[in-house]
Amino acid sequence: MASMQDFTPSREELSPQALHRLIEGEIIPRLLMAHRALPSGPPQLKLVDAPVAEGVAESFAVAALNSEAYALLVEVDAHLARGVGVDSVFIDILAPAARHLGDLWEADACDFVDVTMALWRLQEIVHELGTRNPGAAERRGGERRALFAPMPGEQHGFGSLMVEEFFRRAGWTTASEPGASEAELVGLVGKRWFELVGLTLATDARLADLPRVISALRTHSRNPHIGIMVGGKVFVDHPELARECGADATAADGRQAVTVAETLVEGLIHAAEQPVPSRA
């Protein structure tokens, strides 16, 4: 097994791009494979959601820098025991904790290895909760398949992974492609049938390329009525950009994304079933 010294970059490599390569190329794929191989445990009891106090996510991010995943899971279990729902753990603790780690990285308050290991631990928490709460809900109207990926060239894949987890728990059949290129995503939708593609952007750095990517996905999709959703901070701040870029919809978080996607896909299926009016 590789040690952390094997992943330690030189000063020239200390950059967001280097962090991206390590997380997307090594950490996330290995965790995804390990997660898919684990048997699903019994679902947790559904609790009435208790609120997450202000500052908890930031404190959790700091803890992720200094504690192992099992210790973090003890803290998560304490939140669950007092009534915080699993969805709230994702949305109100893990997601903002990951963003806070990114802020610490950008502020040069943490080094490369520390942030990388902290993000790795957050991934482990996501997957542990996923195995406890398989979700696989019975679906009306047949199977729904969705593909999730960061926008090609994006530096962060945690948001895409978390959104996928919400859909998986809601009964969707999901695929995740962290670090995939535009050509790889286009090739995938051309080979496999998906009702939905979800792309995430952490910043607006790749926003100008998004209309081209969405157009290529629609053009080459095996499903001629594929739905495309976009998410990430840029769309939370400016949701109107989703339509301007050619997407069908956006959502503020993973929980809302499932609801929006269900409505979107049902509408697309209904539209596809309507007869084409003949010309007089």
C-alpha cells in the first residue's frame, strides 16, 4: 500500500490542480470501488430531524484535519442519536465541511497532505452512511438511471459524489465518473441509456465551456430526451445560469435535486410519448 510520502508533492506541484489529480485520480475511485463491494447493512431508523447548530460544519472540518475517520464517525453517530437525519448530515455538516476545507486550502491555512487526508476521511463517512442507508426505494414507472460527474476540468468531485448518494438512496440506478473528460462523458451517454446527467461546478472557471458540453451530451445521447441538471455554488448563487447554459434545471442541494429530477424526467417522458402533430 502506498504511504502518504508517495503522495506528497514538490513545492512546484502544490496547487489546486495537484489536489484535484490526487483526489479524483486516486482517492475517490478507490473509495467508490470499495463502497460498491460492501454489503448493505440494515437501514437506520428514520428520526425526526433535529437542527444542526451553527459552526458544527466548520468544527467538523477542523476535526477531519486532526482525527481518523472512525473518530469522525463517532461524532456523526452522536448527531444521529440526538435526532439529526442522515440527509441533514450530508447537507448541513459534510458538504459545508468540505467547502470549509477548500477555503482553508485557498487561504494557505492547511497544507496539501492535510487537506487531502481530511477530504478522504469525509469520503469514508459518506460511504459508511451509504452502506447503512441503502435506500433502494421501490420506483413507480420503471427504473431511473442517472450519471453524475464534475464538469470536465473541475477541481472538486465531492459535491458530485454526495448528490449521487442522494439519488442512490432514493432508488435511482446511478453511475459516477469523477475526473472524466468531455469525450469520455459523451461516449458514455452514447453507449448507455440514462434518463438524467448531473454535472457539478464548484467555481465559475469552467462555466464558459458548459454550453458546449451540454450540447454534445444531448447530441450524442442514446436517450434523445435526456434530462441535464447542473449544480454547485455558482448555480446556488445564480440559478438563472442553468437555463442560460442549456441545462434543464438546477437545485440548491442533493435532497432538492432528487425532487426536481423526478419532476423533470416525468415531464420529459410524457413529452416523448405525445404524438407529433401532422402538418396540414
